[in-house]
Amino acid sequence: MSEQVLGRKIMQTGQAATGRSFRADGRTAIVTGAGQGLGRAFALALAAEGATIIVAELNEDRGRAVVKEINDAGARAHFVKTDVACAEACRNMADTTLRKTGRIDILINNAGIFSTLEMRPFEEIPDAEWDQVLRVNVTGAFLCSKAVVGAMKGAGWGRIVHLASGAVTLGRPNYLHYIASKSALAGMAKSMARELGGFGITVNAMLPGATFTEIERKTVSPEQKTVIVGSQCIKRPEAPEDLIGAMLFLCSEHSEFVTGQQVNVDGGATHL
Ligand SMILES: NC(=O)c1ccc[n+]([C@@H]2O[C@H](COP(=O)([O-])OP(=O)(O)OC[C@H]3O[C@@H](n4cnc5c(N)ncnc54)[C@H](O)[C@@H]3O)[C@@H](O)[C@H]2O)c1
């Protein structure tokens, strides 16, 4: 296509000549752990782009509050109480989504044990806590992906995004179970992308930097926050809104040829 024809088509349709859109009208997006923090931000942003949102969250009060927020704004959302660490709950999440909306286009594996973590040397991490973090953060993403992949394969289209972390590239100390879990997710994105590329399904990992949400947490002290901001090319604290553009891209038609990638969104703190 010549540049002139391409330019005319863009102006006529308001859309790229590829016919692809950043909008998510008519699509259904499951966002796990969307009751607060980043998951809530992703849910609100995808709802604003036209998707019906399934808030798949363990905390019922918080999950329902986000659904109300979306519905009150005139968009569509449903709550499905989900413990991502439980296979039956993940299957119920997928079945309920299909019953309510007839499709599953997007899965954001965002739920994780994160803001409640205590920082400590790895030899002091209780074995049971290690098991729980791996169970929720890694097995949870596996179980949710497994539960939705049939519907995506049937439709010949899907977007799966795992929330890994920029901490993986830095190897931040004192939460080894968390780092192990997020490293696993980055690896899983590559391998799942290989298995699903032939079905029109992309799988990517997003690696946020330290992102300051409405939730207090112990994993970054005020002193560490100053060091983190100083390490970035863009010297201000990262906010949930900073992740939205990349997330919408990864969930959109425009990311069709982007799969198995680790997408760093951290103000330039790290370079892969
Ligand atoms: N905020 C950051 O700086 C940052 C940076 C890198 C990666 N991440 C990752 O992004 C994701 C969201 O981060 P956040 O800051 O919003 O975390 P958060 O701890 O504030 O929120 C986690 C959410 O997951 C839910 N959840 C926990 N266990 C669950 C389970 N078993 N089943 C279903 N839901 C469950 C919680 O109820 C909560 O709503 C996490 O996976 C986190 O590891 C966060």
C-alpha cells in the first residue's frame, strides 16, 4: 500500500489501515486480583475501552466495589469470587464468564501475594509462606490460563498478560519467593507464547517498576523509594496510570505480532 493510500485510509476511518483497533468493544476481559491496586487500574482502563470486565478477586467486598465503580460509570463488569490458587475456582471463573458474556478474549494474570509481603533474608522465609507465594503467584496464573485457553482457541483470538516485575531483572533482595515467582511468570510467557502462537493467542509478561498504588506496603521503605526513583531515567515515582498504555496495547488487536515478550514499564530503571 502506498503511503498516500495508507494516509487516506487512516483519515477516512479514523483507524489504522491495518483494520486493527486499540479499542476493546465487544470483548470480555478477565482481570484477576482486580479489587485494588494495579488490577483495579487495568479493569477500569479496559472497561473505558469498551470491554466487559470480569473482576476475579478473592476479596469479595473490594471486588464488588470495583464492579460497582465500573457499572456506575456506564461500562460493564461482573464479580466472580475467585481464589486463583484453586483449580475448581478458576474453572468456575471461566464457566461463569462464558455464561455471562459468551466469550473470553483477554486474561490479565494480575492476582498475586505482593503488598502484604514481609521483607526478610531468604533463610528466614517460612516454608509455608514460600509454598503459598509460589502457589498463588505462579500456579494461579497457570490455573487461570488453563481454564480460559479452550475458549480462546475456539475463537482463534486471545490475549494473555502475566504481571511479572522489574524486580526480576534487578534481583532485589529479601523476598526470594516473590522474585522466584515473578521470574517463573516471565519464563511462562515465552513458553506459552510458543504453544499458542498458532491459535491467534499472544502471551506476554509485563514488568512494572516499583509502582505506588493506593495500598500501603512494606516492600519499599521511604529511603528505598528515593533510590528507586533516582535509578530511573524519568525521575518521579511510577503510578498505575503509567502502565495503562502498554497494557491496553498488549490486550489490543495492534499487538498481534508481539508475543513471548517481557515488556518493561519502569521509567527506564532497567534495560533488558
Ligand atoms: N505495585 C508494584 O510496584 C508492582 C510491581 C511489579 C509487579 N507488580 C505485580 O502486579 C500485581 C498487582 O500489584 P498490586 O500492587 O496491585 O498488588 P496488591 O497486593 O495491592 O493487590 C493484589 C490483589 O490480588 C488479590 N489476590 C491475592 N491473592 C489472591 C488469590 N489467591 N486469588 C485472587 N486474588 C488474589 C488481592 O486481594 C489484591 O486485590 C501483582 O501480581 C504484583 O506482584 C506490582
